[in-house]
Amino acid sequence: MSERVTRKNKNNESTLPLTISAQDGLVDQNDFFNKQIASRDVTGYFLVKNGEFAYNKSYSNGYPWGAIKRLDKYDMGVLSTLYIVFRATDINSQFLVSYYGTTRWYREVSRNAAEGARNHGLLNIAPNDFFNTLLNVPKLVDEQEKIGALFEQLDNLITLHQRKC
């Protein structure tokens, strides 16, 4: 259903350092932290392109198994190699956004995490183990598209109402 992305930023295609905010998704590190945490030389970082996903294995409030977010706000950016980056192949991308917005994937990640699962708040799960997690998804792509679109509409509606308040 997905394919790992290990593309490095060898030619400095992007100098935009990204981080994963559990609430806001993949965002500019400079805006999120008010400073750049990444190295000045980001050629060894992963180059992430719009529509690709990244998994932050760090615990954050309300996200005990980390967060998985899709890059939607920028054409591309760079991420530390501590993240697991992937793209959807045989599954609707918007459905995955909705799925990873739930807690349904936590059990599988917890099963595949190594013993002594945390080191300074970072989950110890190898990329191969992460990609061997099982997801409960509809087989029909048409159904995935409809579910993904429904939840995207609901998210947009909630955002509009929050702005009114």
C-alpha cells in the first residue's frame, strides 16, 4: 500500500527544514520553534515532496505512538533521517490522512515496537517493522476515496466553525 522514501537532499533542492506538529502536520521548523533546529547543511536530510507522508516516532501530548502526517502545505522540504518517510501507492492518499488521524493504527505499531520501546520519548521501531504493520482498510479504492473525502469535508467544516468562534 505504500513505499518507503529515502531520497536525500543531495543537490540542495530544498532548504526548508520541516518538523511534524501533531496538531498542524508538516510545518516549517523556523515558524514552529522560532528558530532552525536542523543543521545548516541539509544535504543529508530526506527530501520530502508534496503528498508524501512522514512518521514522527516521538511521543507528544495526545499522541502516545507519535504522529503520521502528509506534506500538504509546501511543494517540498527536508526532514531529519530520524523520521520514516513514505508515499501511498495502492491506497487512496486522503483515506490514509484520515486513517492516521485516528488511533486505529496504534495497536499495530505497539506490537511491532521493540522491547524497551522508548528512548527519551522516541519510539524504537525500525522502518521494516513499521511497514509490516497491518491496517484495516476497505479493499475498494472507490470506498477509500469516499471515506477520505467525507472526513476531509468534516475537517474543513470543523475548521470553519472554529474560526467563527
